Amino acid sequence: MIVEGVMTSLDSDGRLNIAPMGPIVQGNFASLILRPFQTSTTFSNLNETNCGVFHVVDRVELLARAAIGTLTENPPTRPASLILGWILEDCCRWFEFRITERDLSNPRSVMRAEIVSCGEQRPFFGFNRARHAVIEAAILATRVHLLDRAEVTRLFAFLEVAVEKTGDAAEVEIFQMLHSHVHDFYAGEGNDIR
């Protein structure tokens, strides 16, 4: 099963990177299979330090902003317990991990990781259709360079209905931010999403 969440990792100089990640979860979070693209900061960090922290979150703004690179400041964190890393203060669950195996034969690497420490910060509030739609829109926004423009446009229009029907002002604002990001990408190519 793939679980969408947020990953924190450090580079060799100790700089924090926050990125969305959808690892394959094995067992009851006994281990993870991570698949970062080798061109990503997350890949570089994990390849250098061999560890990180995966977070289950229920507030989608952090995930969306991390996906499109619009985090203006890092959210509050605290030191991890068994690895060199940071745990997000506002998460539901966190999982410190160490990389045990890696396959770098493809542009999208495969890294197997064992969980070395975990905890629950607070109960999972839950998702409504709007939050699910924002997560899907954030994933689309990270893949505009890989997907057909007409398909992205169609999917954004479909997701927008769920946000408008079931979202609150925060989800509407986050969705519009993602929509603007995609619009700007296509405008830069001489195209438009609408």
C-alpha cells in the first residue's frame, strides 16, 4: 500500500529538506520502500545520510507547499531520537528510518528502509473529499512535465468540483495555489490550463 505523507531529510551539511513522499508501506509500517527520482534533493540526502523521517499528516497545506516548492519557512520540528534528523511537530505519526538497500539502475531509485523508531504525535483528524482532491492536485502539480497537458487540465477540473463542494476556505485557497502553479508552468510553455 502507498501512503502519502511528508519526508524530512538532511544533506551532509545538516540542511533540512521537506518533501512529499508516497512510500510503499510494508506490514504495519515495519518497513518502507521509497522511490525518489535521482534528480531530487530527497534522493541526494537519503543517498548521503542513509536516513530520514516519514510523517503521516492530515493537514494538506504542508504537503501541497512542499510539493511545489513554496514553503517560505520550515515548520516547527524537534530532533529525531535514533537518527540524525528532524520530526515535524504537527504530524499525526512519524517513522524514523534507515536505508538498508538501494537500486539505482533507473532514474527513479528504489530504496528499502527499516523503521528504527516511531511515535504518534496526535490522533489523525481525517480527510474529506476536498483534502483528498488537494493531495491528488499536489501530485499532479509535481508531474506536469511528465503528463499530457489535456489530461492534467481534465483532472484539475474534476478535482475542483470536490474542493468547491466539500472544502473550507483553507482547502479552496490551497487548491487555487496548486492550480496557479500548474497554470504558470503551462503559460511558460506558451500554453494555458484553461
